[in-house]
Amino acid sequence: MSDLETKPDRWKCIVAYDGTAFTGWQSQLGGSGVQDVIERRLAKMFGREVRIHGSGRTDSGVHARGQVFHFEADWPHGAEKLLAAFRVGLPPTIQVQTARRVPAGFHARFSATGKVYHYEIRHGSHGADPFEFAFCWAMPHTLDVAMMRAAAARLVGRHDFQSFCAIKGEPRTDNVRTLRRLDLSVRGPHIRIVAEADGFLYKMVRSLVGALVSVGQGKLTVEEISSILHERRRTHRIKTAPPQGLCLVKVGYGPAGRKSKKMRGGDTPPRSSTAE
């Protein structure tokens, strides 16, 4: 690039999607990932291939309200018309919520300082609501929420979370994360688990939820959760919660999108995998 040429604008976008019908965020050979759908729309808008970069990958069936991606392209019409162009060609299950120009140094993944996920559970004898089935883990048994909260308190903090990582491919050597929050709120038959950390390992959130549910069912004790955490080894006693209850709610960034030393690159596994 010569001195007279200028780099195209970098755009930061926040997108919400219902992940039920998609094979996750990441681009797939069959073009069935959320990334594929957005990139096909961008190709029509700009008349060329435009690659987007997400804050991380969500698995098949996982949803998002605050997934972040960035791309580079010259768009002289402003953010509102960019959003309008997205809405015309995207399906109703994928909607770009915001778009704005950002400095060239911003990166949707590497500038992130943390993420917030929600996991929805419906429990008890009320029965599964057919309008909620695709967005929660429905179970007929009542969970002991007090014991689940006690177990969650043992997991908050800076730990090696290898015991709550679903190993795929080569084992990771850096499994230390700071789990800032693991809160449970209750509304009728609904339980919402909020997980916030500086980064998450492969299927870490769903593994944490699965462990808490086992405690709520009386299959694991609070003390066993502590022991499993400190063993730093994946065990069959930790079950992975199903994907449909999980939603990426927010991705946090530092001032001006500055790359954070706190954020770990390991919340995204090898390219063939997905993460949450």
C-alpha cells in the first residue's frame, strides 16, 4: 500500500441471533454458520468478499444478544444506512443491533476484556413451555437453588478451570481464568445463571452450569465441587449442559478498544472447534 492510499474503515457491530437453526457462529463448509450468513449479506452490499472477525465462537444451538464482530470496508453513507442495509438482507433470526466506526487497532476478539453469559433453566412440575423450549434447559425435577448458590460461591475467583473445560484436540496449558460472577436468580419456575469472566475455556460455561445442576439434584455436594475444581482434571462427574439455554449477552472492551492484557486468547479453541 502506497503512502497515498488509505486503509478502509473498520466497523464494530453488535449482533443478536437465535442460534437454533445454525451450526454455531463459525463459518462452515456448508455455509450454515451465523458468520456465513452475515458475510453473504456483506458480499452483496459491497460487491466483494468481506471477512468478519467475531469476539469468539458459539456452538450449535447457542444464542447471542451481544455478539461482537468487526470488518473493514469503505461505507460513505453512515451507520444508520449500514444497519438498514443489513436488515434488508438478513433473516429475522439474525439482526445487527449497532454499528460504528472504530480505530484500526480495535479487534473484536483480542481487544475484549471479558464476557457475560446467561443460562436459562426451567425446573419443577410446571411442565415445559413449548414457546421456551428452544431457549432453556427444561427439567421436571425441582432443583435446590440454595445449594447451587453455595457451590457457585466456591467457583468464583481466579482458578485453573481445566476440570470445567471439555477437552478437544491438544490439551491446553493455560487454563487459568478469573470468574468474576456466577450468580443465580429465580423467578417462578425459571432459574437464570449469570457467568462473567475475563475469558472462558471450551464449553466452560455449560460445564459450570452442568455442575451446579448436579448439585441442585443432590448428585454432587458443594465440597465435591471444590475438590473437582482443585483436582484440575476433567471427570465424568461434570456434565455439559445442553446448548439451547446459553446466550452470549455482552462482550466488554477497554478504553478505545485497547487490547487488554487481562483477556485470554484461549476462550476460542482451535479453528475446527467452537467455544462457550
